[in-house]
Amino acid sequence: MKVDPFTSEGAPNKNKDLRKEYYRYKVWRIIKKSNFFLLTFLLFSGMGVQEVYGQVNSPEFKCISGDSLVWEIPEILCGDLLGYVIHRAEQQEGPYEVIDTIDNPMTTFFEGPNPFGLTYYYYLSSLADCPDEEILYSDTLSNLPLRSVPIKSLSVIDGQVLIQWNKSEDPNISQYVIYRNTSLGTIPIDTVQNILEYTDESSNPTDKPEIYYVLAMDDCGTKSFFDEPHNTLLIDYNLQPCQQRITIEYNEYRNWPGGISYHILWAEIEGEFVPVDTAASDVFSIDYNELIKDEDICFYITAENTSLGASSKSNTICIDSDIVEPVRDLVIFDYCYEESIRQLNMRWYWNETAEMESYQVLIRQKGVLDFRPLVSEDIQGSLTDVNELSFNLPTDIQMPVEIALRTTDICGITRMSNVVNPLHLSGQTLDETTNLLEWEYTFPEGSFNTDQVLESQLLDGRLQSVNVTGFEESLYEDPTTIDDPAEGRICYTLISSGQLTLPNGEVESFSCISNTVCLTKEIKVYIPNAFKPSGVNQIFRPYILFQESITHYELKIYDRWGQALYESRNPEWGWDGTMRGRKMDPGVYLYFIEIEIDNGEVFNSTGTVKLFR
């Protein structure tokens, strides 16, 4: 309500003619009905309810049609309604002036003079015979066109369009007209009062985007201008069975101030819609890759405007995931090599529901870039989840190797398994006191209870072992001693084992025994240059360190003319300076020694030795 125009700042309080006219009406009406006022005053003073009628209500300013003002007759509780006062200004903030006073209380309209089509702002007050009461004033309206109504959002709910809009900025608006684009043009479909949302039950948003406008309308039937139209989101899909993927496609939601912030894809999972992906404002398709074969799934899209706090929901689509079941969880979990027969043994897992055409076992020698197929099999009948296969290593490939599986489904799409290293042990003698062992092996990812034990067997049959589980560099230095002849040749074997939980929940155990690696200490041969059968060194023979690894031995003695005097094939035997029991004369004699050890190495030595008597 407006303030008293005769007393408040900005009001025409200096308009003496209006003040005189206003009180002339009051005095005339008081004289005419003095008995009535006296009775009324005494009655209400005695009841103590003067404050209830302490205001002169303004007319309810309904609208302005052109330059015609329309209002409703107010209820005056403190006296009789005498008429109305019309206030006008060229600016909304004033100053306002009284342009007319209407002395007919039954009048509900006024034609304001405006020959030049200027913009004016108006408000109304009532004239009543209430001499000392506060005067209230109507809302301020202008003859400007009604402001357009922005739509907040359109959403598809249960196959119908829910339209939501913002309240009109014009104070005299209580009605809104809903328009929709149709084949007959843009037509009004309904008019509503005092609400800011509407459900269009005649819409068809599952077949096409629906386009809407909302217009404000006052009680004079004047409508606002059309704002920018908004359209519903319509989604469609493209199912790609071989890629196990669905592409959700949708149109652009238009004419939000500031545009779309982003899109959200919603999917029904376990009976509840949850957000599963987002897309930028200028992206109008989203891929979904979590389909499960023959399982129904539903989707919808929302466009979001964060600055407005608005969200627009599309129609909902439901599909049958008629996809090709791919090979999933392909994993080789057990892989061993039997050196004696050059055979590789392997076990692997794949989902038995896979629609597979064939598979190949691939192999490559360690350090080679490309795999080559070693085994190729077409799939006949149904699959089993755990599978095993044994095959011989080709003669042109030597351990260590890497193996993998490659599958091809009925769409021709291939998948590769994990690449694994079957267990292989190698070693070398670093020096007289150290053997170095190295191994190639890859535990399956996710395995547990893993264990690796390096076992060794000495020449005398003694067995030793050391746990090498978790050695990151897959090598071990084994200390040895030259004091123990049995350590001149040691044979090693590595045992690897563990467990793995397969994708189907079952626990499988695996264990491999490596090839055997035998390491022989480097033979040290010490050859004397003289001997005396009656002295300390009574025979001539080489002294050999780690002779237990000898596989071939030969010692020959010749005189200076090349005649053979002695021959031995046992490293423990030597020449005593005789030939067939006859003592040879003191002097210089020739020798020839040949030694071969179990790793294939050959030692040869030729020289002279002096015989003393």
C-alpha cells in the first residue's frame, strides 16, 4: 500500500487544491450524516475496537488496458466510500501528482488522458468519511507492456511435460497462459491462476521435442510478450552389440539464460536411478559401457543450469541389452615347463558365457618383440571356465620364454590375456666361494600364499634349501667353500607355489618345479716340476682342486726320444719313475695331461718334469 500523499516525502503534499477538495467532501458528508457518525463513534468507543477501522482501504488496482485504469470497489469499515483519487507520475519513483478525483464510489475504471503515448505510473486511493484515519494506497501499475515470463524448466514426468516458470515481475499478474507449438501453429492450451507450474497431459514428449511458451495475463485480458521458447529433451539410443555399448543421443535444451552448464546420464541400477556419467554443455551423446547381456536397463538425461538452480529431465527409455557376451577376466594362472621333455603346461580362466569363435596360444623368446602363434583352436560347443593345455616347445625356441592367450569372439574382436613367464632357472659361478642363481617367473596378479624355495644338492647327495620368496631382483648369491669337495659341483632347483581367487570366486592352487642347474667350480690344476721316488714327492701327478666334477682324465709320460713310458686315466694315480718295473735314469721327461669336466670344459697341459734319484 502507498503512503499518505499529503504527508510523505515525494508525495504531492503542496497540492492545496486537492487537499481542499478532499476535505470538502469530508465536511459535506459529516454534516449530512452527523447523527450516524455520532452513534457510530459512541458505539465503537465504548467497545474499544477503534483500531480495527483505523485505515481507509484503497481500491484493488486490477490492471491498465491501454490507458484505462481498472479497479475493484474497496470495503471501507470506518465510514462511507465517497470516491477515488488517481495519482500519476512519469517515473516509478515519482514525484506523483493527483490527476483526477472521482466522486462516484461505484465507478471502477478511469480513462487517463495520454495523447502523446507517454509512459505513466499510477496508483489509487479511496475517499471516505473517516476524518482521522490513515489512508492506504494501491499497488503501482504502469501503462508499459507486461513483461515476458521466462520458463524455468521443462521436464518429462511419467510421459507428460511438467512446465515450471518464474513469477511475473508485474504485480498485477495472477493468470498465466500456456502455449505449445503444434501442427496448427503456436496455440494456447490452458490458462492457470496463482500457480507457477503446469502438467500438459496432452503432450507427446516421447516422440518429439515439445516446445512451450508461458505468457502473463492481467485481469483486463492483456497478455505479455512471448519470451524465448523452451523445448523438452528427447533421447534416443544406438545399441552396438559387438562393443557391448549403448550410445545415448539427445537434442539441445535451448534458451536458458547462460545456457546449459552440463548434462547428466542417469541409469536404473538395482531399481534406483543413479547418475553414471556427465557430458559438457556442447556434447549431445554419451556412451555407456556397463551393459549386461539380456538385462533390461533404463536411462534418462538431465540438462543442468547451476546459476538458475534448474534441471530439465528428458523422456525415459528402456532397452534389452541384446549384446554379444565378450571374453571377460581372461587370465593365465598356472604355467610350468618340464625341461626333460621340453613341455609347457598351462591353465587359464575365462567366462564360460563368452560367445567365442577361436583362441591361440602365443609364444616369444625372452627379449623378442613379436609373439607367434603356437597353438590355434576353434571353439566347438560350450566353454568351461577353467581350462588346461600342454604342448612342446619348438626346437628353435629356447627358455626363457613368454606366453599369452589371444581370443576371437563371434564379432571378430580379439582380446589378449596377461603375459606370463614360465619358471626358468639359470646360474653361474662367480668365484671359488659364490654361485649366482637367477630365475624368470611372474606370479599371477592377485595371488596369495606365494612361496619360492631354492633347493640345492651337493656331490655327496646332501640337500640344502633357502626360501627366496619376495626377492625383488629374482636372484640369489649362494656362498660356498673350497674346503668341502662336495661343493665343487652343486645342482639347483627352484620351486614356486601359491593360490589365486578366480573371478568366479573359486580358489585355485598352483605349483611349478624349475629346470635343474648344476654349477661346477673352476678346476684348479697344480703340476710339480720334479719328484724323487725315495723323497717326499715319490710320484708325479697333477694336484686337482674340485676334481669330483671330472668326467675324463688322461696322463701320459714320454722320454726324450718320444717313447711312451706311462699312462693313467685316474687322477688319483701317478708315475713312480719306472717303466714295467724298471727304474728309469734320472733326467728330464715329457708329460701330457688332458682333463674334461661335467660342464664340457677341457683342460690340456704339456710340459717337462725332472726325475731325481
